[in-house]
Amino acid sequence: MLIYGVIPLFSNYLTQVMKDSLYSIFVVLLITLITESLLGQKATVFHMICIGLTAIGVCLLRNNGIYIIYALLIGLILCNIIKRQKIYILLLFPFIVAVIINTSYNSILLPSLGIQSGSVKEALSIPFQQTARYVKEYPEEVTEEEAYIISEVLDYENLAELYNPDLSDSVKGTYTGKNEMLPAYFRVWFSMFLKHPGVYLEATLNNCYAFFYVNVGGMQSNGIIITTQNLDEELQFDEFENMFKWRVRLRRAIIQFSQLPLISLLCNCGVHFWIAIYLTIKLSVNRHGKLLLLLIPSAVGILVCIAGPTYYNCGLRYALPIIYANPFLVSISGKLLNDYKLSEGELKKCEC
């Protein structure tokens, strides 16, 4: 509560009625409900309904929410195969219902209302960036056939100039919408990968490194300034000159507060990502299957950030589910790992 209530960066997001904040809250709620089921052995009908409704919320608030549900389903199936406990079987049902409802909503209800689905380009930031970097660095190696196929999907003529290592929107925005050409494009994409795999790796890392870069104070400009940019122009409201001055002063104070020694670490996206990665490694070594299930949403969130357009264009919002879940996951993991050590110590005493 102190972290998210006192640090203005987080309360700034929490007070905005936007899909990313609501989605992140639903993800954390889902993790806590699963924790109650796995560790508290809560398997009542009411509790399963709560999990199902929360899972549906995760799916509907963001398109990538369904990937968390799929990953949790796979994890639960593996737990059923390995341990065959009743709680894992019961937990399958709310997630299966969530998948059915999400599929019906996107594939039946929305099309029947004439609402079109989002463009496939939203999921193709990584390959499009890789192709653009290849064309920029090795234009002489692109054959006429390859250039033709790429031009059917992207603006090949201007691809090298449009390529921005930190942002994929410029390249992604040239997508022609010809989905039927994607199989041919991916054949070209794969053949280029075999020639220069390093280019693909560099393009991917350049686009997402800021999510992992532990640069103290690196989050503030992304979280505070960008989320409030151009408000005057968009809303076109008048305000007293003194109020405008105080708003500027308040914004500066918020940024300065977020740069304090300890606060700045908590305001750093890279710190939160490495906390989640450390927990995953630690729990894997200690073979805590139940806790690893709880880290699945964070793992999916990290993959979504890697596949996203950038960190620098308000990309912090993609990391909010990981950031909000970390305090709970750290505390519950620490408690259970400590209990595990205590039980091992008691076992050794009994053997002695």
C-alpha cells in the first residue's frame, strides 16, 4: 500500500480509468485468488465463480490477457499430470469457461455487431522490426523476389529510413493488410534469419532492452510526462494562470520525489523485471510448483513487453501487471521458502 499509495508514479496510473490499470488490477486479483485455492485449499463453488469472473475480466480488458489464461491452463494440466491433486482439477473449470466466453465474445458477438477485430500487425512488431533492420544493414543482399514479397506486406522502399531501433510503430504502421501474403513473407523472413541471425537478435534487444535496463530514474519520464502530455490541446479547457503554474510545479515535485534513492529503485522497470526473473529461478531450483503457477502471469507479461512496440512510447503500462504483482509474490515466496527451510531442519533433527 505504501509503494503504490505514496509513490506518485503508481498512483498516477491507478487514478486513470484506462484499460491497462484495470487489467493489471484484475491480474493481481487472479493471482491472489489462485493463491487462496492452492495454499488455503479453497475450492468452494463461490470461490471458483470468483476465479472464473476474474479470468474473464483479464481476457476482456486486454487482448493479450487470453495468453495468461492459456498459460495457466497448460500449467494446471502439467500439475494434474505430475501430482494429480483434486484442487488442480477443480481449477481447470473456471479457466476453460473463461476461454469459451472470450472466444464467443470475439468470434461470435463482435462480428455479429459489425465490429471488426484488431489488425494482425499488432502482434508482428518483432518480425517487422527484424526485417526493417536487415533491409537497412544489408540492402545489397535482398533479391528482387524478396523485395517484391516484402513490399506486398510493408513499405519496402522506405523501410530503411523508417526503421527506428527503439520504436516499431513507424515500420508496423506501413503494413498493407494483405494477410494472404504473410506465409510468403515469413518464408523470406526465415531465409534472411539464416543469413544474418545477429541482425534479428539486435533488432529485438534494441526494441525492448529498456524494460530490463536497471537505470535509476529511467521510469519517471515514461510514466509521468507521457501520460499527461497534450492534455491542454486535447481537452481545450481554460484555467487560471496561477493554477497552471502550480500544476507545473506539482509535476516537477513528483519527478523529483521519484528520484529519491530508495524510491527511484522502486520506480525502475528493470528492477521489477529482474525481481520476477529471480523469483522464477529461485522457485524452480527449490521445485515449488504451486508458486511457479503464480508467476505465470508475470512471465507472460514479460514476453508481451518483449513483443510490444517499445518501452519509450508509454511502454510502462505494459509492465504494470508485473510491477503490481511483485510485492505479493515476493512476500508469499519468502514465507513459503522460509517454511520449507524450517521443515527441512525439523526433518534433519528427526533423522538425528
